[in-house]
Amino acid sequence: MNELTRRCLFQAAIAAAFYSRWAARPSVAAEDGNAATPRVAIDGYDPVAYFTDGRPIKGSAAFSLPFDEAVYYFANAEHQKMFAADPDRYAPQYSGYCTVGVSEGQKATIDPESWAISQGKLFVFHSKKALSLFAEDSAGIIAKADANWAALKAQH
């Protein structure tokens, strides 16, 4: 078996493991009684692109992976593979909710254009104003968000 075939099989096994772990979780029921579809994280933007391209790039459902109770879209197969190999490195903190919002005890939506990489981690924000607040006191905001995240994460 050549190196390329082994690598493809390994990456497929990783993707299958993520999918089976995610698919085995109980569904969250929607208000109308139907199973809710998984949330698309960071409005469908590619989390790997923030690191590799230094900017947000819209992903595609054709290149997607479930992780941390959300689905992530990627711009291409290479970014999908990079994420599958190390999702904790590339996934935004707080499952892609606004970092400042989480520090204030709420799950807030984000603007994919409002982001920062700090200490090797991706943080996303609701607005440029929230990004500015983060720039003024990133350590304090991260500490508050970390303290609030476990309780917020459990909320559906």
C-alpha cells in the first residue's frame, strides 16, 4: 500500500470517528417536535483559513465536519483534512460564539469578519466593537468567558 493510500485511509478513519461520535449524540428537539439540525459554526466560514490565509473565507457544505455540537465548513479538502487532524487547534473558542458575549454569560452570534488569534487560538466576536473590547483586556475577557463556558455550553 503506498503512502498516499495509507494517508487517505487514515484521514477517512478520523473523519468517520468524528462523525460517529457526533451522530451518536442525542438530537436536540426543536420547538415543533422535529429534530433540530446541527448549528453551522461561524456562519459557514472556514476556521482553518483564519490561520492559513489570515482572513475569513466562506466554506462549503461539500467540505464539512461535525465537531463540538456544530458543523464546520471548509473552503477545500485540504483545510478539512487539517481540521480533522487537529480540531482543537483550529476550532474557534467557545464553539464559535462571541467571546465577549460568553464572558457576559450569553451565547451571542458572530460577525465572521470580527476575529482575533491570541495565544494560538481563534476567537470570534459579534461586532468590531466587541473585538475592540477584547483588544483592551483579552486576558480578563478570556478568564470570564472560560468561567462561564461550562454552564453556557450545557444550554441548548
